Amino acid sequence: MASHRSNPSVKKEVAARLRSIEGHVRGVQRMLEEDAYCIDVIRQTTAIKAAIDRINSLLLDNHLHHCVTAAVKSSDPAQRERVLGEIVEVFDAASKG
């Protein structure tokens, strides 16, 4: 797995969204402990999924604009192939999920 420096504003936004998701998950746990109405729980888990999808979108946008752009400009064909292969792998996994 390669590493890179994240765009600081994206990193900050993702961290904030993760904290929000964490709070939502704790709320769903409480709802389950309190035998909340199933539809209310589903609404909350749907909101959690949407928040995770937004994080994935932010990360993908950042990756395409920084990592992929750098790989495409690189003189190393192996780096280009690796990065493109990773994108295909992520989309394949997402389509199965």
C-alpha cells in the first residue's frame, strides 16, 4: 500500500465526518439497547451509509486529482499501472458491496 500526503482540507473534512459518523453509530447502539422502532434505526443506518459514501467521494476526488495525476505524469509505467489497477479494484469491490 502506497502512502501520500493528503490535502489538509480534505483530511480535516474527512476527520470531522468520521467523528460525526462515530456519534451516529453510538446513537444507533443506544437505539437498539432501548428497543427503538426498527424504521427509526434503519433511517439512522441509512444516514450513516450516506455519510460514509460522502467520505469515499471526497477521498476518491482527492486521489484522482493528486495521486492519479502524479502517476499519469510519472515516467514509471509500473506506477501508472499500479494506480490504475487500484482504481479498478476499488470500483469492483464497490459494485459487489
